[in-house]
Amino acid sequence: MKQRELYLFVLPALVIVAAFAVYPTVYNFVLSFRDVNLISFIRGTSRFVAFSNYLEIFKDSTFQSTVLNTLVFTALSIFFQLVIGFLLALLFNYEFPLKGFLQALIMIPWVMPIIVSGSFFRWCFSDDGLLNNFLISLGLIQEPIRWITSKSLVIFSLTLANIWLGIPFNFILLYTGLRKIPEELYESAEMDGASSFQKVLYITIPLLRPVIITTVALGCIFTMKVFDLVWVVTKGGPGGASHLFSTLSYSLAFDRFQFGKSAAVLVVMLAIVLALVAWLNLMRFEEP
């Protein structure tokens, strides 16, 4: 078979990527430089405004809080998902009763529809929800904590929910990488008198370094574009205090019909994600 004919096999995939990834990204980028509202979008009469959309969103206090929210949400989520996932991977690297059953339980948050998980957390974190009732019954608090109705607490409540949802993904990647480390290395270290902590520190973590960096990179991509969890639980409230880039962009587009500003928010998000992933990829190929 000729090489030219081999390219025909990847042509359908290239067409799909171009139609559903490349074109929307380029169109969104172009849209971010135009003043587009509902009327001008329908009529096709939007004006080119250069960087006006970017200047306006950077001056907007809601966007400024959104940047901070997204960075806090992403950093805390990735850190705790990675640490907990790594500890679980270490635990499940040993054989013990009901191991397979417990592994299946860990994967439940990952396979559960987000709308179901979001509805659960909205009920759990509500003022008269499960968490407050549980804490009151234990005598730990006297009155309900406003987990998702307080501007200062809401982003941390959402982060806690997202950590729970992302642990299975981190666990399965790290556990898979852990299983590929030769057992002989641990046996040799044990013969040399290495403790369990030393084996993890000097064998497991260095050999898992590419997997850890890949996991963090994927975590950055998945976490920064989270939309459904936040929208189901708070819709960006109260007063825009829990907006992330994705929810703010959606609100600008479909609540205020400011499509140009909405596109600009997404371009900023894309730039941050690309910068983080590029930096992590450079770390991946550096010598430890």
C-alpha cells in the first residue's frame, strides 16, 4: 500500500478534529476582537474593536475575582487529588482482602454523571443540608455554616467537591505507573536497609516522575475548564463569587449576550492552560 493511501485512513479523524476543535478555537479567537451582541451576531454586523474586549474584562472586578477563583480552585484541586491519589496507589500496590471491590468503589465518583454529583453536593452543602445537620448533631457547630451561600467559603466548598470527583483519575494513572516499577528495585533497597519511606522517596517518586507530571498536566486541562459542577451547584453565585473562566464566559454569552467578551475570557483561559502545560512538558524532559 502506498504511503499516500495510508493518509486516507487518518483523514476522517483530521476532518473531525478540524471541524470540532480547530475551527471553533480559531473562530472564538476572531470573535474576541469584535464587538458582538445578540443583534449584531444575528445580522453579521459586528465591529472590529481590537483589544477593547480584553481591556474591559481585565478592568472588570468580576473577572479579576474569577482569575483568583480559577487559580485557587485549580491549585488546591490538583494538589490534593495528586496526594490522595498517590497515597491510594501506594496502598493498593499491596495485596489485601476485598482489594478489587474497594478499587471499584474508588472509581464511582469518576463514572457518576456530573449532574448527579453536583446535585448531591448542592444538597450536601446547602444551609439545611446533610453536612450542616451532621455537624450540628455532633455538637461541633451551633448554627449552619453557609458553605455555598457565603462569598468567602463557596469556592473552597466547590474545590472540596472537585477534589472528590478527581481522585479516581489521579489514582488510576498513578497506580498504573506504580505497577510498572520492577519489584527487584524494592527488594535490593530493602536488603540495603532502606525504610519504606526511603523506598518511596528514592525509588517510587523518581521513577514515577513522568507519570506524575503527565497527571498534573492533564489535571490542569480538566480542572481549569470545569463548568458543569459549578453551574449545577451555584451557577457562579452568590454574586459571581464562584465564577470560573468557563462559567463567567457562559454567563457573559447567554445571560448578557456579550459574545466578544465571552470569547476573550476563553482565550485568556486557553493561554494560561497552554502556558502551564508547556512548562510541565519542559519539566517532564528535564533531568531530575
